[in-house]
Amino acid sequence: MATKSRSALEARSQRKPSRLRRAGLLAVLALLLGFGPFLGGCDLLGSLGESFVGKPAVRLTIASATANPGQTIKVKISVEVLTDGRLAEIQVGPRGALVFDPKVLQVKSIVGVGGFSVFASEIDAAAGRARFAAASLSGGVREGEILELEVQVLGKAGERSVLKLTRVDLLLGERGEDLAPSVISNGQLNIE
């Protein structure tokens, strides 16, 4: 199934889809998946999140932050495309996830910034895991903030939690090309 999915994606990347069509396709994909894969269902995407040789490289960074007990803060996720291209779509899930310690913090929401919109998200507060799909309707981003996490601090002073992307399942450029992350810089929340 993974080879078939990869071939379909490669065929799609030969065409130059419009920005609106790409965003619509991502929204349809999220609806077709019905959040089943986000909740642990079948893996319809195969191994699309794996790195492919010769593709543009991307650096994803989750900001670190310091907060007080009980405080609600915003934590940004930013991107830098290290070679030609612009990031237009990102999906974390069904295989990957944004993980955190649910005893220390809760992710309350994930919203798009910098021209990105979140089309699907699933936050499992008890498990300390979030998954999402987002796309840019404005042609993509070469560098800058793309997502914002609303985080509520639950822990006590001196506690901390990692904010970690375990895997990025899908990254697409503005022309529909695969972008593989070369570096993921995870963040951390420290409680004062």
C-alpha cells in the first residue's frame, strides 16, 4: 500500500495544482481520514513521512517558553526551508504526533499563523498527544511562524515538559513537491 500511495503522490506532484485546489485536497484528505488515523486507525498514507534523497530540506522549530503555574501561553512553531521552495502543507499524524507531559501542561488549541490554516486537529489531553493538518492558502512560506499552540500550565514551579514532534507525516511545497524535514528542533516549557 505504501508504494501505491507514494506513486500516486509522485504522479500528483508532476502537475502544478492551484493553491486553492491543494488546500481543498488537504481538507478533503482530513475529512476522508475522518480522524480515524488520528485516533489510531488504519494508516492510509503509508510511508510518506520518510525522507527522500534529493528533496528540499526543512527545519521545523518549536519555541521553548517559561511560564507560571496556572498561566495560559502561546507557543509558536516555525519553519525554514533550507533550499529552494516554500512550505505549503504540513501533516503530523497518523504516525507522528506532537507530544507533551499531560501532568505539566495541556495543549488547548492549534491555530495557523503566517498564512497557514489548520484544517484538522485532534488533541488527546490524557495521553499528552496532538495531531494536525495545516496548509497555506497564500502560496507557502519560506521562513517564519506557521502554527501557534495555546498551552495551559498545570504543573508546579520547577517542573518542565518537552514539546516534541515525534514525526512529520507529510510536508508539501507550493508546487506539490515532497519536502523532507532535515532538522526538528523541539521545544520545552519550564515552570517558574
